[in-house]
Amino acid sequence: MIVKPGTNIKVNKSLLTDENGQMTISFTAGTPDVYTIKAKSEGIFLGASFSAIFTGQEIVVSNETIISGGNVEDIATTDYKFDADKLNQYGIIIGFSNKVSPGTSELKVKDGELIGTEAKWEDTQVTLTLAEGKKIKHDTTYIVSLTGVKDPHSRDLKQNTVTFTTKDKIPPKISGGNVMDGGKDVDPTLLNEKGIVIEFSEKVNPSAWELKIEDGEIIPTEASWEGRKFILIPLAGKKLSYKTTYAITFGGVKDLARNLLILNDRTIKFTTREKGVLQPTLTLSSSKTFQVSNPSQKVTYSIDLKGLNKFKDTVTLTTADLPANVTADFTTKSVELTEENASQKTKLELTLSKEVAIKTHTFTILATSGDNLTKKLSLQLKVEDPPSLVETLELSADPTSLVADGTYTALPIQPAPKHYR
């Protein structure tokens, strides 16, 4: 084939082909010499993807059958990450340098689950279509394994696996911190001392930010980016005030794959509490903090929870330092406190095994709310030996005698008292 300068050549089955499986190469010769395409492999036909453009030499291609082409490529030969959406739509295509006889294929997550697929074998490629309900996920590494695949000379493939990684297309979002969008009654003293902390769902690159009073002045700040965490500290003399609404705005926060922060998280608004307003809290108490019991018995403590200062949250009860060979069970382990139902009761039942130590034990009940407020209550349990058994004495009596364990004893008869009128 003679190629003149300025000629377009169409090449099929290439990693760079378009959606129709073709690409166009345009080249211009450095000199007016003609260009020749030659390819040989000891009599074995070479596909178009093995053609080469050069001058004055032949290219000799090994006749060894290898994995070549398709819509994924092994991570050993490329840093490119592939689009999971397109793989789900068109399937995973593995190409070969020669015609092959069908074998078996397997797709799995690296160090993870096996994924069901249906394989369609053609002369120089196999297409793996995912089973119903299965999807290739973003930012995940997969391995395609091929077994029993032979070339026209019944030889095994030189390479029988393809490991590839999909693109990370999941945008980062705000996952935690000491302020949240729409937050109210935030303590400004804590933010002034410790800084405003915002945590992202994944590591992000530093970007522009702004802290300002809502519809007001910008607050000068100093910021640090530590992986997933962003810390914002107001500069000296520019402290956050009570009963004020603030807005933090981010510009261009991206993860390492350059996915932008989700739109709803690009601005955070929160309002600080009024000065002197008491913080919501709760109390934990028991009407009887000291109990006595014996091995193989049960003992119950009455537990009182009370919310103060408009406390509203679910409180979870747990125990700590429980004696060995004792199990604990709360009547209600999660207690909902509201302004309307600020006081709630529950019970803690301890079950003692026969191996429990004879001594006075001290243990703790913890009441933890969703905002990590924890209250502790110390309780005591005295375990004693069971009471000793007392031998019984059978007694029977008549007016003049007493029989004790079969021994007869006469009793003196007392004269009846005299009565005078």
C-alpha cells in the first residue's frame, strides 16, 4: 500500500477509535517521499491495528497472541481510568491480536465479590455484558480473568488477566464538623477557641472560601486544609458574636479526581445562640444507687432521665465496668426526651450467675445523646452469700405435754386463777 503525503488512513479496532469503532489518522510527510505500510508475521495475517507507518523498513510483529484493543486496558500499561457508565452501557470489551477460540471469563472486584456476566465471543474479541441488577461502580478496580482461550495454533494467551480502574465520578460532600447548614444555638465561644471545623466525605484540594455575616461584612479568617478536614479560625479582634447568622461559602472545592463539591454544600449558614442562654442538657439519676443481692439472683435499678433547657434528643443507655458474670438489660435502652416529655423512666435489670464474686461491686451507667453529650451515674451492687439453712424442729403440744422430735416431756399444770366478786 502506497501512502502519499496528506492522505487519510482509517484504522479499525483501536483504543482510540470513536463510537463507531473507527479513527482517522492524518499525516503529512516531512519530505515528498512516499510512505509504505508493511507488516508481516511469518505468514500469519495481521489486523489493521498492527499496521505501521514508516519509511524504508519492515516491521516484524511477534506471532504470539496477546490481549490488544477493546475498551479497557491493563493498569500495568496505562494510568487511564475508565468510565463506569459507558462500560455498563456497552459492556467490557477485551480484544486479541489474533483469532481465538472461546474460553471462560470471570469479572470480579479486586479483593472483592464476583460479578455475574454473560460473554459473547467473536473472532478477535470477547464482550462481557453484566447480569441483570449488576453494575460497574465508580472509583473501583476490577479484574477480568480468562481461562482456556487458545490462538489458531492452540497456544495459550501470553496474558490472561486485565486489571482496570474506573473513574471517580462521585462528588465530595460535607459529612460532619461542629457546624451544620441551618444549625441554631451554636456556641460562638467554642468556635472562637477551637475554630470552625468542617469535614468532607473524602480528601479534597484546598480552594477559596469566605466567612461573612449574612448580608453583612466579611470576617477575616485563617484556614487550614488537612485531608478531609477544613478548619477556619477568625483572626484576633474578629470574633464570632452571639445571636448572629453567619455564612461560609466555598468556591471550587474538588476531590482528587476533580469532582466538584455537591451544590447544596457549597454554602453553610448557621446562627449563634443568645448570650446567657443556658445550653440544653440532661440529668441521670436513680432512686436507689446501692443494692444487695445473692448469686443466681436478679436485681433491678430504677433509672430517671430528665431533659433541661429545652433538651430534645434520643438518649442511649449503656453500662461500663459491669462485674464479671453479671449481665445487664434495660427495659428501654433508647429514650426519647422532648420539651413536652422531658422526664422519662426506665429500669436496669442485672442477672447474677452463681460464679459472681462475693464483694461490693461498682459500675457505671452512661446516657449519651446524639450530639455526644454524655452523663454518667455510678451504682453499687453488694453480693452476699445466700443465708444459711436452719434445721427445723417439729413441735406438737397438748395442754399437759410437749413432744419434741419424739421425746415426751410432761408440763406442770398451773391452777386456774381465782376470781372474786
